[in-house]
Amino acid sequence: MKTEKNIALEFNEFSKNYTNDMIGCVPHYMSLISGFVNSLPENFKPQSILDLGSGNGNVTAQLISFFPNAIYTLVDASSEMINLCRNHFNEYTIIYENKYFKDFSFNKESYDLVVAGFSIHHCDENEKQAMFGNIYNSLKKGGIFSYCDLMISKTNPDHKRLMQQWKEFVRINFPDGEKWNWLMEHYQTFDKPTDYPLQKDWISNAGFSTIEIGFREEYWVHLQAMK
Ligand SMILES: C[S@@+](CC[C@H](N)C(=O)[O-])C[C@H]1O[C@@H](n2cnc3c(N)ncnc32)[C@H](O)[C@@H]1O
């Protein structure tokens, strides 16, 4: 796989074997994705759900079996990813928005739950802060923002060690080294992870009252923030 020119084209290509590639390339992927259901409060029954960077729908797929009657809005820049979701979820009420986050209208107080799985690390620092503000405003009172990602900046002193550990994980799953080389090209071109403490500050600054970690292994984190 070669690296494409922009996020939309990159993920059109990545969509071909997406779930397998994620499980083999992202440590704890399935545990982090399970957190979108497992970490929710027991009595929380969302009726409107926004999935930011839905990809092929792995996060929505978790939620939809528990909340089949909710109205879902799926945003993704990649048309191929959106097409996979259209085929997969054709029996449910889904609004598809094939666009970049910056072009999506975050309507005020519209959602009970906003989810983002491994998508916000594609935004730079300013975009991230703007996203957290938009997410906060688009949630209803009592709503939840649920988010998983790699949460370490490339300048963190521990980044080098993490990369060694990550490389070993990928080598076990894809021994020929080709996948790791592609992943590192992708990481360099498209990924802009941010340290957890800084993101936590930005999420608090956006107005969220409580921020809880549902799952964490090293810098692979799932968190929930309540409005
Ligand atoms: C790594 S995938 C994550 C997919 C899924 N949420 C998951 O957890 O497996 C990231 C997705 O976010 C989308 N994406 C990244 N940056 C985006 C942006 N700025 N606007 C819209 N979509 C974006 C990509 O097209 C891709 O489908």
C-alpha cells in the first residue's frame, strides 16, 4: 500500500482491508472500540449519535446493536468508507455526511452521544481544540463525548520507546516489515497525536465537567467526557 495525497484518498485505499489492518497495526484496537459501549453509564440510552470519522463503521457497529432505534449521523471524508457504512447499515436510520470535519455543521444541542474512534489524531492542535468546542456545543445537556486515540505527541520524550514497542507489535502480525513501512509513512504524513494531559485541558476548557478514562494501555486511551 502506498501513501496517498490527502486523508480522503488515503482512507479510500485503507478501506479495502480496514478492520484486519487496524487489528494488526493498532495495539488494543478491539478493546478500545469495545469501550464505546462498555464505558457508558448503565441507564444511558442515547437517541441521537454522531460518529466523527466513522471509517467503515466499527464504532457505530458496536453501538447499533445496543441502540438500534437511535438516529446516527456518520461523518467521514472518505467516500469509500461512507459506502462501506451505507452497505453495512442499510436497515437503520443513518444520515451520511461525506465531508471533512471543518465542513460539517455541528448543530447546537443535537446529540446525546458524540463518538470519535482514531479520527481526531488527524487534526492539528488548533483543529482539535475547535473540534472539542464544537462537540461540546453540539451535545445536549447530560450528553457524552466518547473518544479513543493514540495520545502521545511526537515530541514526548517517551515517544521513541513507544515506537519500538509499536514496531514489535506490528512485526508479530505482519512479519515481512512492509506493513510497518507503510504505517510509518502514513503516520508521518497524516497523524498528529497529542499528549493526553494537554487534550484533557482542552476538553475541560471546552466546558466538559467530568473526564474519565475507560481504558488505557500505555498511550492507547479511551476517554469519556460528560456535558
Ligand atoms: C483510523 S480511521 C477510524 C475509523 C473508525 N472510527 C475506527 O475507529 O476504526 C479514521 C477515519 O477518520 C476519517 N477522517 C480523518 N480525518 C478526517 C477529517 N478531518 N474529516 C473527516 N474525516 C476524517 C478518515 O477518512 C478515516 O475514515
